[in-house]
Amino acid sequence: MKLGRFPIHPGAIYGVVKELRAAAEDFRPIVLAGAPGPVKELRDSLVAGGDPQAIRDHSGGEVSSYDIEGAGLLLYAVEGGKTTPEDEEVLRLAERKGVEAIVVLTGGGPAPVDVPYVLATNVLQVPPGTPVSAVAIAEMIAERADERAYMWAARLPVLREAVVEHTITKFARQNGILGVAIFIPGADMPVLTLNQIRMIFRIAAAYGEEIDRDRALEILAVVGAGFRAVAREAVAFIPGVGWAIKGGVAYVGTKALGRVAAAYFEAGGQGKLREAVGSVRSWS
């Protein structure tokens, strides 16, 4: 692949690689705490087929300031649908330390419950007798722990689909907005392309790919070849005229590129790239 074809300097690509490597070196696990029964269910669901070291279980015991500081995310289980003072102390500590907390409330009623120190959007209420949904937890982790989620997805496959989908949607929306906001012809291409590269590398990392300089260029070459096969089709899905086309193409093009990248890594390489490209009409 010739880097001269990219509308950005090679140094920018290597900068994204350095970002990923720095994030990997600062990996922090998901800390589980709270009621032992629900926590065991959560732990078993999250670790299935994955790396147990990505999870730290502090259920049924004291959660110290040190435990919270070392966490990338706090997943806290509450039984009976109502928090206790002990629960609230842990959640207060997480807020103070700047650690995102997701609370799973089990066994309560249907009415929304106000959980101190936690956003309402970070609370998952589970009706009595209903198992905790691994899909729902994965989606919440993907949305609430945006900058770290891809690292957990590499170690915990149950998170991967939700994390990759969130990553694609996030960068597609960003590029759609940038495509509209940048009016100078050609000025948007370096920004949009760098965003797409960052998206591809995060998807790769979510599948456990080791990203160094050589591997980065290989990935861009293969996925870029697949994207060129669908780029022309993206325009056909865009309504409107003028700047709306520009933003729409940026959105759909980035989403198509993300889908091709995800299919490539899901298939384990180039084997099914052609089929993934051929399916673009079904999800664009």
C-alpha cells in the first residue's frame, strides 16, 4: 500500500497506533461488587469464553479506595431493588474517583429507582425471577465506557458485538457532522480519514489484533481495498443536495468502512471480505 494515497501524513497513522499502545499499557479491569448472587451471574456471563483477568470480583466484601482507583469501570449489583448505605458509600467513592459506575438492580418493582451518585441511564433494573441480560450489560458497557470498551472486548468476547457496533456508529456520526461543518473543499478529508483510521484500529483491537506499524499498514491496505468496492454505492443512499450530500456520504461511507472492517476481523482475515462487501446493501 502506498501511503501517498492517503490524504494524511504517515505520522498521523503512527500517532493513532501510539494511542492504542498507550491505552493497552494502562489497561484497567472491570470491577464487580455488591450482592454476591447477581455478581456471580454477571461474572459468569462476562467471562464466558474470555479472560478472567479482565474482571476483578469484590462482591460480598469491602471495596477500598485502592480497588476503585484501579478500576476502568465499576459494575455494581444491588438485590431487593433498593440501595443500602453501604452500597451508596461505594458508589459515592466511585463518583469521587471519576470511575464510571453501572448499577444492576435485581428483584425490585417496575417503578424507576433513583440510585444516589449514579446517572439514571447507568441503572439496569431486572424484574424478579428474570436473569440479567448479558446483551443489555454489554450494550451499557459499550455506551458508558466508550474509551476503554474496545480493550475489554478483546478479552471478553461477549462484549465484542456491542462494542464494535457502538464504535462504528460513533465515528460515522462524528464524520457525518464534520462532513457538514467543514465548508472548505478538501479540508475535511484529512480529518475524516484520520477518524476512519482510528475507528478501524479500535475495531481491530476489539478483536484482539496486536497493532504495530507494520500490522497497521497491512490492515489499512486490506480493509481499504474492501471499502473501495463499496464506496461508489454509498452515494446512492444519500438524499438531498449540496452540503447534505457531503455529510451523508461521510456518515454512510464511514459506516460502510466500519462494517467491512468488522466483517474482516470477525472472519479472521481476508477469507470472507468479498462476501462482507457484497452485503453492504442490506445494512446501509
